[in-house]
Amino acid sequence: MFRAMQGVAVSLCLPTAVSITTTSFRAGKRRNLGLSFMGAGQPIGFFIGLVLGGVFVDTIGWRAGYYICAGANLLFCAISLWGLPSDRVPLVTWARLQSDIDWIGALIASSSLGLLSYVLATITGHLSHIRDASTIALLSISMALIPVFVFWIGRQEKNNKPALIPNSLWKSPTFSSICITVLLSWAVLNGMEWFCSLFFQDVQKLSALDTSLRFIPNIISGAVINISIGVFIQRFRVDYLIFITSIIAAASPLLMALTNPAWPYWYTVFWAMLLGPFSADVLFTVAALLITDVFPEKTQALGGAVFQTVAQIGTSLGLAIMANISTSVTNHSDYKNKTSPAALLEGYRVTFWVSFAWMILATIIGGFGLKTAGKIGLKRE
């Protein structure tokens, strides 16, 4: 229930924030900066939560963090009611809710992704569960719902009715490429953060606080990149920008795959932390600008929702796939004690190599798929 409510909150927050930003500022530097500052808030918030979480775990206990987060959310709710601009929209009625939202498409897509996530979570740590009848059935239903969703959306488009994500959008190489690149980059970003944390704690045996402090270069780099891209994005071609930053970000999992736990932090891990956010944080602003350009102004929130959905799918599937790979490699290692640092390291190292491969794939798709995008974030008259 906690994760469900958290997912609902995030899903309501980001699309709305994108919509407020794109409707409050005309295309140009101010909109670019608005989206980039929104992106910069994520690594800064991640850093604050990470450090405070490490302090709480080592002192007053992890439960205190949830009480503080609840209080902070109530505070932010009050601030948003006071600070956000009022929005003049037509009165929301039951008739509008029934006619303006593709409820069936949302149900089909949510069911497919939910079942797939459940299956991946079930087999994490126990790959033998993949042979269970219930797992096979749920996985089959999840896969079968994909063509059903495509058919339903096509039918909605043909009849000029609301469609969750119109099939026609995928005919655009720019839209398809940016969505796939976001999916892969977010899978790598969140997977790296998770497995680097495990590397520090399970292999190097560091405390929660020491682990959180090792992410400081990652946070600073992410914030600086987001703000910088908001200032300079209109000066660069999108395909060059994505290609270069993805190559830089690919060095992060490569360094972690090659690192020796006995080496000093500054040899390889520091650079892996520093370079990790390059792709995802540049993509945040680039994808928000590109995707919202696909949608008319009145449905800018839908563009933000597409971005959020793709990023969340990448995060969920990426973590689940990496966790299963890591567990399988560790369980098949030659070490008798499967919980020893050496055995765990074998699994973690393979996930770093997988992350490197995914980033190379994201580099190719982003670099070549966005050739026609040109420059974005330019001022429009």
C-alpha cells in the first residue's frame, strides 16, 4: 500500500509540474531553466534524503525518517497551495471524467505493467519460481495484454476518442528514440545507485552514513549538469548532446565493473559517481522539451505523464532485471558462502557490465534516432 500511494503521488506530481512550467513560460530560455531547475531538484532531494537516512539509521533509527518525510510532505502541500498559480479549468464533472479519460487503456496498461513487475519481484532471489504455474500464468497474461493495449488505442484513435498514448506518436523517430533512451538511462541510473550502495555496504562493509557520503560527487554533478543544460541547451544539436553525455555516463558502470574493492575511493569509484548522472540528468530536460513539443498546449500534462511513465518503467524493470541477474550469478558462483563479500561482488560486477551495455545501446539509439530533432529550447515568436 505504501509503494502504491507513493507511486500515485509521484505520478500526480511530475506531469502537473511539467504542465505548470510549460504553460507558465513560453518556449525559450526561461522554460529551459524552469525544467532544468526541476531536474536539479531530484539529485539535491536525493542527496538530502540519502545523508539524513544514513544519519537516522546509525543514530535514532530508520523509522524516524518516515515521520519526518510525512511532516515535510504536509509542509510542501501547504506551500504549493499558497505558491502555485491558480489554474482556470472547466469544472470537473462525472461526465467529463467518463468522456475525457481513456480509463480502459489505463486499466490495460496498468494491469500489464503491474503483473510484469510482480513476476519480476517474485523471481528475484528465487529464480526457480519462474517454473511455478502461477508465475507462468501471470507472465503470459502480462504479455498478452500488450497487443490488446495496442489494438484498443488504435480503435480509440480511429473513432476520435481519448487514447492514453496514441499509436501514431510512435511513428515519430524522435518520440520513439527519446522514450527508449529515457527507459534505458533511468534503468541504469537507478540500478547503479542501488548496486553501488550494496557494493559499499555489503562488499566494503561501510556504514549507512559512510555509504551516503560517497554519493556526494553524484549529487553535485547531477545538480550542476541540470542547471547548465538549462542555460546552454539551445546552442547544441540534440543528437550530439545525447550521444556525448551517454558515452560519458557509460564510463560510470565500466569503472565500477573494473574496480577492486581494496582500491582507494579516489581511484575509480569517485569518477564513477561523478560521471554517472550525465545521461539521465541531461535527458530530463531534453526529453521534457521534446515530449511536450509533441503534445498541444492543452495536453502538456499528458506529455509529462508519458515521460514519467517511461522513466518509472525503466526504473522498475531495470532494478528487477539487475537484481535477478545479480542473484543468479552469486548463487552459481564457486563460493560456498553465498553471502560473503566475494560472492556478492561477482553478482554486482555482472550488473555493472549489464549497465554498461545498456548505456551503449542508449547512446546508439539516442545519437542516431534524434538526428532530425535539431536544436530545441529555442525562443518562439
